[in-house]
Amino acid sequence: MGILIKKKSKFRGLHLPENKITSKKPIEELPVSEKIILPLVQNIGAPCSFLVEKGDMVKTGQKIADSKAYVSSPIHSSVSGKVKKISKIMNPATSQLMDAATIESDGQDRWVDIEQVFNINLSQDYRRLKTIIDSLKKEDILTAVREAGIVGLGGAAFPTHVKLKPPPEKKIDTLILNGCECEPFITSDHRVMLEYGRQVLVGLYIISRVLGPKNIFIAIEDNKKDAITHIKDLIFELTFDDIFKIVSLPSRYPMGAEKTLIKTVVDRAVPMGGLPMDVGVVVNNVTTAKAIYDALIEGKPLISKVITVTGEFKNPKNVLTRIGTPIRELIDLCGINDDKTNKVIIGGPMMGSTLVELDFPVVKGVNCVLARDSRIPDEQNCINCGSCVRICPMNLMPLVYARTVKSGRIDGLSDHYIENCIECGSCAYVCPANIPIVGYIKTGKAMLAKQKSK
Ligand code: SF4
Ligand code: SF4
């Protein structure tokens, strides 16, 4: 069998207009901002505490916040300069206030001493690189991943060192690298595969050394044929063809959701309330794999990422952006079409959050800034058509969540596994009554969390 597997899928999903207008736009690097804002909440799990205070001088790559909790991830400064203030800003995803450090850049971009772990020329020394990676200890890799502040960069922001260390009773036999990028408009992962493909594959190899799976798949939707071809060529060039396989998947939404992906690639069903490791699988995003390369081989922590700036912009782009850069700077760079825009979203049109404050910064979980003209139609009464139930990729009961939360109750939400909802937005998209189901789901989850914290 060759290294390319073309998969059909029984998963119906949604056929959404792709609008991937930036897929041919090479990544541009945004100049370092004069000021960056680094909120403490940038990962799922425990938030960090600051290691710096107002007036401190910091360098690029310096750790400025950390936590003793296992499920957490440190934060690093993406500029050199002075901590101007610690203040509260609002998290647009949760509407909750969080502490943030504002760092004024000195324009020097002076890095902390980077321990260049290996002096490697990636286009020449890949055989030596494999030997070096094979000699690394698993615990050292996990420590490096943690210390670099790496979280799931597909949007989930779950600490990667935790994901890469499942409990011993969970035997992992399959690793899937997720290059689906199924949300409309977003092309950052696509460009990362095209422009940093070698780093992505070496990062995947490092992950495979930690998990030791039998099967390693790189899943890419078939609307990215250039990425499939490029990654295939690189697999041969880097001599990974005996261990990596590419799986080309039909382009449907949300194919990139972990449970949908696992069902399609290896035909295993993650149980309700369970995790991929319950069926022996770990899924990592392509940009996360590149960040692992950067940390282990270049010695660099996570201080930047590629953001797709798209929708109603005069010049939509993919921009390599320092984490902490105010989103306003990306908007100014690309020139928003004011007359055609009434909303700026961070994330894609299906799962993103509306931005109310344009000075909110790029954080680790952001992969897209989308400007749109979208009027919200009036909500009608549910007509019990069942469309939302049929489309839900998690086999949930969206209409029950909307109805229950609307009535001001939360009893029964957990019985119907609301926690399993991935907020993909498919139910709201198909609802003929224009019910903002995901909004009700988010409210329901927040009410449950508040009840649990009492
Ligand atoms: S948002 Fe949640 S309930 Fe709605 S379709 Fe997606 S997973 Fe299902
Ligand atoms: S799709 Fe909308 S109208 Fe139809 S059952 Fe679900 S909530 Fe009700």
C-alpha cells in the first residue's frame, strides 16, 4: 500500500461555502508590535499567575507567567521591553474578566538566551535529526513541551504535555495529525503545512517518540490537494515513508472535530462522555506539531502563530503574529471594508466569538480574525423538525438544551451530555427557526459550572 489513503466517509456533516480566499496567500510576518497584552487565561485548565510585576524589564521568550497545576501551561513574553501595567480585560469567549500584563516593546526584540538544542540544517541533516530525536528521553520531551507553553493550537488550547501523557492504562496505538481545517475562511493550518511542512513532520516524529503508536496518520481534507502533494513529497524526502501515512478525507464540516476524525480515519467511536484516548487514539493539530519542532529543535517557546485575517478586508492575508499583539493591528494591516462589516469575529464563522474590543490581543487559541456583515434574523419558535438532532456530529439533543436553558432551568442538561457539545454550530446553522442554539448551550454550560463551583 502507498502512503496516501483516500477515505470515503459515512459522516454527512455540512457542505458549507468554503470561502478560503486566503489559501494562496503566503504567510507574511507582522512587524513586532509597540505593545503586547498577555492575558493569564490562555489554556484549558488552571490559569497562570504572573512571575513579573509592573516596571520589570523582560526579554523575548522570557517566561512571565506559570502555574504549579499540572493541567496548565506557562506564558512567555513575545517582545523585549517593560511591563507597563497589570490590569483586567474581558475574555470575549466567556465575557469574564481576567488579569493581563501590558508590555511596552523596546523595539530591540532581545531574546532570552536560547539553548539551541541541536545545530541542525533541516534540509540536509534530517537523517542525523532522526537519530538525535530517537535518543531523547520521553520525560525530557514532555518537559520541553511544557516549558515552551505549547497548547493545542487548532483552537482547543488544551496543554499539550498533558495530552501527550495519557494514564498508563490507556494504551495508545494510533496518532492522528489533524490538518483538516474544516471551518470556512480559515487557512492558517493549510499555509503552515505548505510553508513549514518539514517542521510539522519532524514535530510529528517527536510526538510519535513520546506516544509510541503503531499507526501514524496525517489527516487532510481533499480541498487542500496542494498540501497533500507537498506533505507526501516531504515524507519521502525526510524518509518517514515507512511510518507516516496521509489520509485524504472528504471536505465536510466538522470533519476536523476529534471524534468525527477518529470515526472516519480508524472507524472507532469515542464513547459518550469519553476521550480519544479511551479508544487508543491521540489527535494533534499540525500547527501544534510545528510548535513542538520549534521548542525541541530551535529551543524557542510559543510566542507567535499564523493568523488568517479574512472576510471583508481589502487585503486578506495569513500573518505570522506575535502572541499578545492587539487584534486592531491585524485589522489595520489588512484594511477592513467598514461599509460591508458589522462584526469582527475571532475564530471562524461557525465556532468563533464576536469581538467587542478591538484591542483584545491574539492569544494562543486564536487562529483567525474574520470581518463579516451578518445580520441575526429574529428567533422563531421551535417547530420540532429534528434537523439539529440529525446534523449533530456528537449525537446530542440541541433542541433540548435550547428549550431547557430558555426556560431558565439547567436540570437535565448533564443527563443529556451537554458537556460533550463541541460548540461546532452545525445545529444553529440548520435550524429553520433561527434559534441561536449555541448561545443557549454556552449559557447552559456556564450555569452548570457556576452550580458546581458552589
Ligand atoms: S453545537 Fe453542540 S449540539 Fe450543536 S451540533 Fe455542534 S456538537 Fe451538536
Ligand atoms: S432545528 Fe430548530 S426548529 Fe428544528 S428541532 Fe432543532 S431547534 Fe427546533
